[in-house]
Amino acid sequence: MKVLMVDVDGVLIHGRPTDGLPHFTYLERDLGLRVDLLQQEFFQTHWWRDIIIGREALEPRLAGILAKIAPHLNAETLIDYWFENDSRLDRNLLGELAALRQSGITLLLATNQEHRRARYLMEQIGLSAHFDDIIYSAALGHSKPSPDFFRLATERAGVLPGDIAFIDDMAENIEAARQFGWNAVQWTAGTTLGGALPVFARPA
């Protein structure tokens, strides 16, 4: 195995830094916006269809929605709140990944993200220090579990599909990766890297 692809949300990142709760748990209390309304008007309508694959930019579309459903709230404030509250890193997994990287394995993030959060993950949270690159949906124009995501990610990695291992928390993404020839394993909370992928287990 030459490359390990790692998903972000649900694998490396689990919610709020303080307690691990979902990032919008206290959205209505803190910013006066109902989560179900934001889901209905923004995420279900625009996020997966356009923003996550780079057809639309996050800020202008979100600003337009907020003007309708929460005129007291601007897009920048919500984006800052969102990103900051969705940033709790799995330090144990990062430690395992660091040891793997030292052994010569290339580490790449393989994630559904729009451009702004992809930059935030690498620059503000500091994942650029732990990974060789980030491969993400808005840059590719396709999101997991589309076969095109895995095809383009393989091209970016510059290796054969069989040389790629992959961990992700979503079963449909694992199945799609396997169909493309990746060595994919579904990640669950509390798993160790060596337990999920014995090929990467450290010698006793």
C-alpha cells in the first residue's frame, strides 16, 4: 500500500471542540436560527446539489438564504460559528497517522468539502502539517460516492487503485471506493488504524 486516503467529518473531526456534540447543537440559542430551517432552506436545497461540488460559492448563496430566514444574521458570522464548532480533532488517530507517514506512506485527505472549509481545514486547523494534500469534492467537481470522485482522486494520487487504502465513516462511500479498486474500510468511533487496516498495524 502506497497511499492512505482519509475522510474528514466523522473520522478525523467530530463536532464541537469543547464536548464533541454536533456543531449546530446550540445554533438557535447562540445565533437565533433554527437548525431545521437552515437544513431545509440551505443544505437540502443548495449544499449537495451545487456548493459541495464547486458549482456555487458558499458565501453568496448562504447570504441570500439568511436574508430570507434570519435577516439578523450575516453569512460571515454563521460560517465562522460553523467552522469553529466543527473542528474537534481525533488526536489518537492523528498520532497513528503520523507514525504511518514516517514509514513512507503518503497521506491524503479525501473529503466532501467546499473550497472555503477545505482551506480552513488545512490552514486554520493545521491539517497541512499532517497530510501531504487534500483531495476534495468542490475542486474535483464530483462528490463521494460518485465514481468520478474516486477516478479523479486516483489520478491525483498518481498510483494504481490497488495501492490506495481508504477510511470513511459512510458505508456508501466505502462501497463505491471498493468498486473502484481501493482497499476501503468503514471507520467507527474508537477504532484504531491498525485494527481497521491490519496492513498498517505496528509490529508488537
